[in-house]
Amino acid sequence: MEQRGLGGFFDSYLSTKPLFRNKAVLQSAHTPETIFHRDREINAIAGIMAPSLRGDKPSNLFVYGKAGSGKTLTVKHVARELKKQAVGRGIPVSILYLNCKLKKIADTEYRLIAQLAREFGKAIPPTGLPTEEVYKVFHSAVDSAGGVIVLLLDEIDELVKKAGDEILYNLTRINDELQSAKVSIIGISNDLVFLDALDPRVKSSLSEEEIIFPPYNAIQLQDILSHRAKEAFGEGVLEAGVLEKCAAYAAREHGDARRCLELLRVAGEIAERNNFDKVMIKHIDTADEKIERDRLMAILTSQPRQSQATLYAVVSISMKKQGMVFTGDVYELYKSVCGRISMRPLTQRRVSDILAELDMLGIISVKVISKGRYGRTREIALSVPAPSLPRMKRILEEALSL
């Protein structure tokens, strides 16, 4: 009976006209032929990378800006065009892209160098060799390949968090040991203050050139959306005002183009799932709520237990009192939570560091205030809508087994 019911459901789904013509153009993995509103950045990156077409090593480049500002898309676009030129002219240029956020690829120095060596056809086991030996294999492979090699290290700040900045120093000094090849590094990061925390030697070597990507504004986002929407949807599928609403939501999120495209895609999926023949403004609101819920769930469940316990203390206090929450109150409740789950509490200084990390994730907002001769304290406010707090608390209680 259940199978016949599902058969009817799928028959009905397939018999209705789809809203999407090509959903893939709204997904983050899609690489468009034309990149809008980034001409200045494209030209700057191209100018820095161009010497490789003469066999010269380009300067190391550090690219940064907020999430969804088109950094990776633009760098990959320039790299792809450069590679076409190199191949057409018979110039030996290799371009390797690695996302440093990926586990088992870039979470240790060994794994990153092993992965780079594999890109040159060297078989290296996941573990077992001394790191120095892996470097030797990598150096040999690079020198054998010859020419100019450009390493694109996306989310490079994640690599440093996991493996330390010594790996960057080793990579930036690699040319001292090569005879036939020249290596250039392009680092990409969402963390605007990442460079400040690096060892001065690494900072000066890595950021020979720097490019900052500004956030998109609402008009630029609307333009990007308009071009993608024409490819993504059938004629007349979008209700008037949908693109403007999407762009306004994303502009509120620091001009995040990925969020903008995701919002439109999810709104289309919601409309299609509910048998609407148009994507309407109300579907944007529903999509925004769904994305925020999913994002929050992913962040909460992926945090270490110490971070979950700290956040649980913030949420619990926020639900009981109006206004700001203070670090001291959070720390006292956090210690109580640690006692309940048999976890050793961290120092208050370390908990303050965790609060700063949660601030960077956008879950809370931390403001340092001076109390004159009584020192300084931190005011904490949740950056999550009040109706979401009970759900947050339940998720954290389950994760902590409270």
C-alpha cells in the first residue's frame, strides 16, 4: 500500500511542469563563464600571475574578504584562463588547488604535503613516513615537473589553525631548494585578521601582494542573481520582487553572493515541492528560515564539547534574563555544566577565547567594555532570533547528554 502511494506521488511529481530549467547554476560548485562586478580584482590577479607565462615566478599573493565575496571564484577563473594560455603556447605552468578545510587532506602538515606530492603522481601512504621524507618526495616531484607551479590554498587560515604556520614558512621557502621549478603560493581566506597572527617571517613571505575583496552590495547581488536566474528557471517562474528580496536578505548578510544564490535555489525547491507554478516572495522568507535552521544545526553539532558547554551556558542565561549576558555569569554556569557531564572545566581565559571563536562564527556578539578601576568585562548577546533559543538549547542538551 505504501509503495503504491509513493508511486502515485512520484507520478504526480513527474507529470507537473518543473520550475527549474538548470538548478546547477544556483549551486556553489557552479563556475560561471562570466564573473560580474569583479573586473578590478580579475585584472589585479591576472597582472600578478602573468609573469608565469614568461617562465618567471609570480609574487606570492594573499586574497581575503568576507564569505561569498567571489574570492575563490575569481582566483580559479584567472587561473583557468592562464592555464589555457600556457597550454596554447607550450609553456610549462602547473596550477594546483586545495581546500585547506577538507579533513584528511589538509589537517596536518604531513597530509597536505602528501596530497601535493600525489598531484604530481607520487604514491604516498596516508601515514607512516617521517614528514621530512614526504617533503623530499614532494621537492623531487616538483623539480622533475619543472616550470612554474602555482599552489592555490583556499581557506588557508584553516590550515594554520590545524597545522601551525611553520608549514607556510616551509612552503614559502621551497624555491631555495629547487633547481628546475619555481613555486608561487596564492592563499585565500575569509579571516580578515589572519595575517596579523602569523610569524613575521611567514607574513612577509606569504603576502608579497595582497588583494581585498569588498562585499557585494544589494544592486550587484541583484544583477548576479538576475543572470543566474535566467539560466536556472523557466520563463515567468519568478514572481515580481523575488530577486530584490533575495538580494536584500544577502546584503544584510555582508553581501554574501553564495547565500543569495542558495536562498533562491531553496525557495525554488520549496515552491516546487508544494506544487506552486511560481516562486513567490513568501517562499524566500520560508527558505531563509530553513537555511538559518540548517546552518545553526550544523554549527552546533560540529562544535567541540567545551564550546557546546560554553554556548549552552550563554543560551540558558539569555532565556532567563533580558539584556546583556556577562562573561562571569557564563563561566559560573559553564563550570556547573562541566560538573554535570564529568568534564574538566577550562580556565576563564580559555572560555573567553571560546566566546571569541563563537563570535567569529556569528552565533554570538561579544563586546569588551571598560568598568574603570574595576577592570574590563565582556558583554555577550546572542545573534540568533529569540524563537530559535529553545531549539538551540535542546540540540545542545542532546549533544552534551544533559
